[in-house]
Amino acid sequence: MSDERFAVQIGRFQFSCDAIARMQVERGLDSDQLLRQLVLDVQPRARVPVSDFRVGAAGMNAEGEVFLGVNVEFSGASFAQTIHAEQFLVSLSRTRSSSPLVKIAVSAPPCGHCRQFVTEFDPEGNLELLIGQEVKISMKELLPQAFSPLDLKVTEPFYSRPLILSSSTTLEEAARIAALESYVPYSRCRAGTAVKSVKGEIFAGSALENAAYNPALPPLQAALVSAYAGGCPPEDVVEVVLCQDTGAQIDYEPQIRDLTKALSGGDVAFSAIGL
């Protein structure tokens, strides 16, 4: 077993272009074949206590970096709180890179929710999809006549810049940084969440809105994606801080409080601050 594959097993969900080139040589695979294989490698990492249906995803951006994703469910929370594998992948790639994904491999056909979610950064439908072992298709084939940001005259780029935290960043500061990096062209309610692990590590995530509204990704889910990709599973989270614009039409606090209660049996500290 290669070191790179072992890294997937212990929580690493990102690979540099150089690492991908090495893996292609080691495994004798082209980029499409490698993405399909990485989907199988990461699929067992899915957290599915309710459905027991594991989904894996792998995506490559224009720089040749590769990110992975899995679906994550939460016992004691509604299905609406679930993180889909494609959402995991997109959120992680946006958090760690400014380069949009250009190709995605998945273990199962993306649901309608995820097709709409992906359209937010791919309104022209040019994203390439590798579904299982099927022939490659484009997003415009998978979701024809898609409703996109262009229909609402939104031109704000979905990908902006990586969300970078320093070793001295506090939990509250991390939540504020994430809020400032949120993608919220519809509500204009900037929101970010930071979580602390049992080891004292801090991870953050930004709210990601969608032209169809419902397929949005709340900031706590985005922070949990960052945490899990960094080796911190949901049950190792001990504190959550939400930062959002005060007086906005959207209030993330109720649903984030609900999901926080489902983490570690509800024994997680929660606080909310204004931006």
C-alpha cells in the first residue's frame, strides 16, 4: 500500500499535482483512471450511521490538484443536515484552493441536490463527470437547462481564495475569517463557523449559497468537512463558534445549534458572535 493511499485512510483528502503524478506512475493509471480509483479508496471513509450507503468522490482542479469527498450523516439530526460527498468535495476544494474543479469522479450518480449544488460554480455545464466506470459525460448532459447564478444575474465568483488559519488564530477569529470568505450572493448574510477538536486543533468553514437556495451548505457543515479532512471526525469536536452578520434575513444559529447537539451526544460547547 502506498503512503499516499494510507494518507487517505487516516484523514488526508488533498493531493498536490506532484503527488498525483507520482501516483499515476506507481499505479500505471491515467488521470481519469486514478480519480476513479481514489473514489474507491476514500469511499470507506464515509460516515453513514443512518443510510449505510457510502458515497465517494474525487475531483481535480485546473492546477492538477486532487481533492476527495465522502457523505457524512449525523445520528440524532435530520437528513437535511447531511453532507453529500459532492458537497464535501466542493467545500474542501474551495477552502483549500482558489482554482475551480474541472473534473469529478463519483461512486454513484449525483442526486438532483448535488447536480444543482455543482452548477453554482459551473453554470455553463462544462465540468466533466466520471460516474462509476461509465463513459465520461459533461454536467450539461447530466443537468440540461440548469437553473444557475446567471439566471439571477449573479456574477460573483464561487471560488475566491483559500481559507488560511495560522497557529495563533483563536476559535472566534477563525469563525470571523470564514465568515468573510463565505459565498452568499443571494442573502448577503456572511457566515462562518469554527470548530475545535479534542486535541485543540481549529478548523473553519464558510457558508456556501446556491441559486436554487435549498442546496446551500451551512457553515457548520463546511467546518466539519475541513475538520474531517484534517483528521478530526465529528465525534472529536468539543466546541463550535458561529460568526454571522447581525440583523440579516438569514439566521444560521437555530440549525447550527441543532446539529451541534447531535455531535458527541450533545456535549459540545456552542456560541454565536456577530461579524
